[in-house]
Amino acid sequence: MAKKKKKTTKKKVTKKTAKKTTKKTTKKAAAKKTTKKTAASKSKKTTAKKTKVKAATKKKSQPKAMKTASAKVYQSQVKVGQAIPDFSAPMTGNKTFQLSEMKGKKVVIYFYPKDATPGCTIEGKDFTCLHEEFKSAGVEVFGVSRDTISSHEKFKQNQGYTIDLISDENEKMCSIFGAIKLKNMYGKQVRGIDRSTFVVNENGELVREWREVKVPDHAKEVLDFVKNS
């Protein structure tokens, strides 16, 4: 009987030990699962964050592309040899420029980006210096930009220009001559006037155009053309 009791006791101890071992194994397995879940969760969160950052970056870059795509750039409404549609615009001296009133005269219209900037100032001086020669050849000269009349008046007075400056704030003239283009400034594309010059004959027809003008000697080149045309 004593031996049986010992055997029974041993069996009980073995069972208890087995139960404890099973519990420990179960706990370890559960801990491993929890760790894996946590790692997976962290991985998902990291991936989600990266995805959000990428999406945000795309959103930030998209408006710039859209702005560039939607910027209005005019195609010229007239080609060399064609009649220019009549238009009017305010100019310095409290006057109005009307193309139809220029019939019988040759007209030089030069577009420049902005008042009181270095290149535009030099260009205006060059045309002013040759103004008397243009007039002797029966040619009227006008400068055009999108600046206001008050800005033009100040610019003209400060530089002592003898030519009149036309204000094209509504871009009507820019649209007729296709004088607006996209320019790169500080890594961004912006709309601006393409420095360009047009010669209109006595019948109101476009007979010559210069685009992407370089200021040095340009006024003299235009004078030589009108004298010989």
C-alpha cells in the first residue's frame, strides 16, 4: 500500500509539473504572438505614415504644376503680312492710342516687361536717342508694358523719354501680338511680357517682328529696317 501511495504521489507531482510547463509554454507563445502583432502594427503604422508623407508631397507639388499648365499664354492673332485688328489703349500725355488713326504712317510698337528695370530703361533711352531719325523717316514709336499710366508717366519723366508709353493693363495688345510668355524666375515659371518689337506699315499691316529681343543695338536695327522698307 505504501508503494502504491508513493507511485500515486509521483504521478500527481508529474501532472502538476506538466501543467506548469504547459502554462509557461502557453504564456511564452502568447507573448511571442503579442510581440509579432505589435511589430506588425508598428510596421503598418510606419508604412501608413510614409504613404501619407508621399501623398502630402504629391499634393504640394501638384498645385505648382497646375498653375504652370493653367497660366494664360497668348498666341499671336496676326502674322507678318496680315492686317492688325483695330484697338485703342491709354498712353502717356493723357492721350489714347488708336491704331486706325495711324493709317498713312509707319508705326513701331515695342513691348517691354516693366518700368524702371535696367534693360527696359536702356531700351527706352535707345529709342529716345533715335527718335528724331524715326520721325524723319515718317515713323511713330511707342513703348508698351502692363504698367499703369501713372507708373509710365513717372518712368518717362525720370528718364527724359520723348516717346509715348502705352499702358496695356488688360493685356489686350499682348493678346493681339502674342507678347506674353512663361519665364523662369528663381526656379519658378511666371507669366511675363516677351521683349518684342513690331513694325506696322501705312496700311495697318504687320511687316516685321522681333521676339526675345536683346537690348543692345536693337533700336538701331529697327531704324535701319524702317528706313529701307
